[in-house]
Amino acid sequence: MSRNPSALASLLALSVALGACDNRDAFHRPEPGLERMLLQPRAVPYGASSSFSDGRVMRPAVPDTVASERLGRSRLETGRDGADYAKEIPLPIARASLELGRQSFERICATCHGVLGDGKSVVAEKMELRKPPSLHEPRIQQLAPGKVFEVVSNGYGFMPAYEAVLSPEERWAVVAYLDVLRLSQAVAVARLTPAMRAELAEEAP
């Protein structure tokens, strides 16, 4: 029997193509399973780590470095003077700006920190893992205005960032209002005007 090379080549190509259509092994469960990616050692932000002497996963910034996203941005936007936190609010402080700060604080910050900034609110009572701190604590009062601005902008711990919610001017107004709020809670009654003392007496239980 004569053999046609062309026919044999076609038959061979057809058998290879049919063999390629056998996908019985294409959908079997890979070994090991993909769950191994969830079980592998990994680090989470704010978690503990045995790899570093301070026991923390997140590493502190190298001294005197500035994040690239801050380059070309002013103190008004970053809260910093170079690598240092701004020690002064870069906006004039007036009654209008303090009123703006009060409105922004009571609308957003007071939800967790309380209207008086003392960390007492209905939401705070529900936060079992970590309650919001009182903004009157000495460690917070000692923070530079630029640091407070940065926390309001970028968030801290469980606190979300409010950069997308409040403009730079509104965030600085909140920083300024915090100083007034702290002063209002610590001022001596004798320093109040007679009208203020009379109003305070009426509100007393």
C-alpha cells in the first residue's frame, strides 16, 4: 500500500490537535492549595515583629528625610517646615477661623473625641478595642501644631484620614480651635467676665 506523506502529516496534526482538547486535568485542584498564601508568614501594619529590636513591624522614617509626596508642597499643605513639624499655625487666627474650626471639629472630630475633646462620646463607648484619647492629655497637648495637622490629615491608628474631607484651611482651623477648647476647660472662674460667670451659674446643676 502506498503512503501519502501529505496525508500522514495531516493525520499527525489532527491527532495532536485532538489530544490538546483533552482538558480533564486542566481544572484539578493545585497542590498545595492556594490557601497557602493566606497562611504564609506576613507582617501587618502596627503589628508586632521579632525581626526588629523595638518589636514593631512599621519602621520609623530615616532622620532628616522627607517623603517624596511632600516635595514641592507648602507648610500649609504638609504641616512641616522641611523635615520638622511646624511650630506655628501658618494662618491668621481670628474669630471667623476659630468658628470654622469649631464647626469642623463638632461635625467630624467630636463623633469620637466628644464635643469637649475629652474622649467621651456615644461612639467612643462602643469602641472596645481602643477608645479615642482625651485631647487634653499632656502628651497630646505637647504635640507641635504641625504634628496635629498631620494626624488630622493622614489619620493615626484607628483614626481615618480627613484630608479628603477637610481643606487645609479647615484642618488648620481645627488645630487652632483645639487650643481654645483646652483653654476653655482649664480657665479659672475668677478670670471670666461677670456675664460669663452669671451664665455659668445658670447652667450649673
